[in-house]
Amino acid sequence: MVKKLKQMANKKAASTGGLLDSALAGSVKDSAQQIWLAGMGAFSKAQEEGGKVFEALVKEGLSLQRKTQAAAEEKIGAVTSKMTGMAGDVQAKAGQHWDKLETIFEERTARALNKLGVPSAKDVSALIKRIDALGAQVAKLSKGGGAAPAKKAAPAKKAAAKRAPAKKASA
């Protein structure tokens, strides 16, 4: 009988433990279900909010890009104007130096030609003026004396006219 009582007690304990186990299992199952649903809700909310956050980040990035481009264009404009100014200054200085070199070259060439006995453009034009003046005097004198000296005066004017283009070429 003791054995029967022990078996009955064991059966009763087993059935009580089963009840406790099934109640605990049900509770765990309910908790797991609630956790699962909470996770699904959080995921859905994150998806909705994630899209909004993404769009906000895109807008902020676009704004930052525009500001950066504007600043870069401003800097490029400033550098460009500064470089243009510097190039103008350099060009002006180079032009001044070139003019000085040209003047020096012309002066030295004129001195060298003068030392060699080559008349300058001023000398040639002064001679042409003198020839024209002499031609005019000869013509004046020849009008009173006859026609033959007048013919000789005409070639002198032609010679003076031929020398005038030479003056242009030497200048």
C-alpha cells in the first residue's frame, strides 16, 4: 500500500507539475507573441520614419552642396579677377620695358649710322627741303632768262620726289 500511495503521490505531483509547466509555457508563449508583435511594430515604424529621415538627409545634403558650390564659385571668381589683374600688370610692365628697349636700340643704331657717315632721316628731309628751295630759285631765275634752264629745274624736282619715298623707307 505504501507503494500505491507513493505512485499516486508521484502521479499527482506529475499532473501538478504538468499544469504548472503548461501555464508557464502559455505565459512564455504569450510573452513571445507580444515581443514579436512589438518588434514588427517597431520595424514598421522604423520603415516609415526611415524614409522620412532619409528624405530629410537628402534635402540637407542638397542644401550643403549648394552652399559649397556657391562658396567655391566665389573663391574661383576672386582668384580669377586677381590673376587677371596680375596679368594686366605684368603685360603693362613688359610693354614699358619693350618700349625702352626699342628706344635704346633706335638711338644706338642712329649713333652707329651717324659714325659711319650715313645721313639720318632728318638730314635727308633737310636736304630735300634745300633742293626744293634751290629748285624754286632756279625756276624763278629761269623765267626771266629763258626756257632752257626751266627744263633743267624739272628733273631736280623729279629727283627730289624720288628721294621722298626713300625717306619713308628709312623712317
